[in-house]
Amino acid sequence: MLSNIKRLNPKLADRLAGRDDKLRLLISALIISGVLVLALVLGRRSSLIILAAQFALVGALVLLRWPRLGFLLLIPSALVVRLEIGTGTEVSLNPAALLVPALLGIWLLNSLMQHKLRLVPSRTNRPLFLFLLASLISIPISQVIWDPSVPRSDRFVVVQLAQWALFAFSAGIFWLIGNRITQPVWLKRITIFYLIVAEAMALVRITPGNEYIAYNTLSFAVERAPFWLLLTAVAAGQLLFNQRLSGRWRLCLVIILATTVYYALGIQQERSSNWVGVFTALGVLAWLRFPRLRWLSFAALIATLASGVLFSVIYDFAGGDEKWTESGASRGVLIQRVLELSMRNPITGIGPAAYRPYGFTRPLFYEGAYWIEPRINSHNNYVDLFSQVGILGLGLFLWFMAELAWLGWRLRKVFKNGFEGGYVNGMLAAWAGIMVIMALADWFLPFVYNIGFSGFQASVLIWMFLGGLLTLEQLARAQTAPPVSD
């Protein structure tokens, strides 16, 4: 916009540019002053939180100057450090949960300064925005329809807002990378940095003797299926579709995939969402990479399903009757209870986080066990969304996911190889994997009373990488746009 004004009226353009420079200088001065004042006032009361706050303000100043560094910083914030910050409620925060709204705030500030506050055009925008709106509206609706016989804390609305924040932060980082990252070179840098950091964390996790470090130092995200799913999808996507990789990089990617497969099949065999997510991603990528084998693999799948062999092998591998009694059947009971509670308002849901206090009102029986006040979790992300935001919210979310898959499929026709081709196909594999493990008690949109903001550390990077499809969508649109004549 400023370039157009400069062409028409150079004096006005210089005046506007000068005003923007003054505004940036003023904001920088305010942030620096805030750091100094807080250092003076709070320095006498030294604590970890105060020290962290001072570093956060300095970091905000750096990110205001170099905002793309925020995406690199988000990766170790989500994966490296296990740090929980209490809020006075049952909800705890962590570095990733604090960094994402900070990045969003800086983006909004920069957009206002540059007079171009808008989202890049994409068919994914409308359903995602409507999903956030529907989930926000469900909060006052839940207050209106609340059963007065169901007790709740005085600060329950804060918990509901925290649940909505999990939705909003996830959508925010998706939009943020698509609007901040305009060139594939930065997408490539983020991907390389992610592979290095994530593989380092994965190696620490699988190395014998590191159990104490893994459980007490590494982020909670490393224990969750979305971490291993995304690492597999990104690495395998580049390995199978990026023909420009050197032999050294190919060897590194093979080591990464060996790490994820070993973890899924060996260390965490009892957790089906890990190996189901990993092999869903690998299966989708193989199906995309080798089209001549599609019909053969499809015929083999139908034959094994019809004979019952596939189900029997998977069932026994997952733990058989013992694991089903311990976990599978009990989840069915929990899902049934959540669905029963949600029938109070199936259209817009009973509200974010609301099925937990409703669940306290009725005891729960299972296999001789008796819970007087059961802390109910659906252990199924689809059921969870239906309960909180109803058919309306769940439908909008599925619309968004469908648009996201369609976007990735369209981009495959534009980016057939190279880094971009590997990225697009990897994200299609990640999309398929996340759609599967959402039904297996792993969270793409965490439940605040169960996995909460700790689970957000595991899911936020998938949202960020899926947002990279918006960057490639704008690049594809620019490549296919007709040249503009003067």
C-alpha cells in the first residue's frame, strides 16, 4: 500500500513512513523502559517467576524486531523444558502456552503499525473462524442452561475461557505462520530446526538410562502421540518426495524414522495411538508416493479385513483381552457417560469444560469399581468436541479439516518435488494421522481438565506446520497469477 502511495504522492508516502518509524521507536522505548522499571521494582523480590518475566519482556523486544524468530523459539518451548506455571486454578501454563499469545500480540501490533490487519485469503479461514465463534458463544449459552443442582466453582468461567483459549491459540498459530512466513526459505529453516530439536529429544527419550531425564526434564509433549506422528510425517515426507536431498540428509532422515518406529513398536507398544499414528502417516505417504501399488495394497487390505486376520493381529499386538478390559472397554463407558450428559444441549453443546462438573453428579460403575465423584474424561477428541460445542461446533471443525485436506491435495499438483513437495505430502500424512488418533485418546484440541496446556505443547507444533500450507498456498497463487501490466 505504501509503495502505491509513494508512486502517486511521494511526499505523503515519506510522511507516513516517518510516522511508522516514530511509532516503532516509541513502542521500543516503552518496552525498554518497562524492562528497566520492572528490574528496579521487582529486583528486590528475586524469584524464578520475576526473573522469567524480565526475560520475557526482553524477548518481546527481540521478537518485535525479528518476529520470525518466534517460530524457531516455539519449537524448544514446546519440546525441551518441562515447566508448569500455576494459575491458582486446576489449570497450569507452560512456555509454549505463554509464547503463542505473545507472538499473536506482536503480529497484531505490527499489522496495526503497517495498516494491513488482515488474514491471507484461504478457504480454511471461514470454518476455523466460525468454529472459534461457536465455541465462544457456547460459554454464555452454558451459563443460561446450567442445571442449578450441579455445583461449580466461582471461577469456573475462568476454566471455560482457558478451554476456549486452547482452541484460539491453536487456530492462532495456524494463522500466524501462514501470515508471517511468506517465503519458503523460512519454512525450510523452521523445518530443519524442528527436525534437529525433535530428533534430539526423541534420542534422549529412547536411550536406556535416561528415564529420569525423560520424565522429569523433557517436555510432556515428548510422551504424546502427536509428537511422534509429526516427526514421522515431516521426515518421511522429505525422504520420499524431496529429490534434491543430499545423501547425508537422507541418512539423517532414515535415522529419524528408525527412532520413531522403534519407539512406537518397542518402547510404547501398549499405547496404540503412538504406533497407529506413526504407521498411518507412513502408509499415507507410501500410498501417495507409489501410485502403482495402490490397487494392490487396497486389495490386500480388503482381503485381510474380510478374513479377520488384520483385526486379530492388531488386537493381539495392542494387548488383547487384558488391554481391552483395562483400557478399551472403560473408555467406552466414559464415552457413553459423556454423551448422556451432553444430550442436555446437543446443538451448541453444554459448554467448554462443562461435562466435568456435570459428571460429578452421578456415580460411575465399571468392572466392580465404584467412583462416587468420577473425574470424567471422554478420551475421544470428537466426543469431547461434541460435548463442549455440540453438533454445530463439531461440524464446523470437520469442515475446517476437510478444507485443510483439500488444500493439501490441491497443492500436491503445484509442488510435486523438492522441499515444498515433501512438505505438502508430509502434512497430508500428518492430517490423516491426527484424524485417526483423535479417536484414540490423543488430543489435537486438548481438554483443559485432562491433558490441558501440557497437551497443547504436543499439538501446537502440528497446528504450526499445518499452517505452513497457507504459506505455500499464497506462493502457488502468486505463481499462477497472470502478470500485472502497467
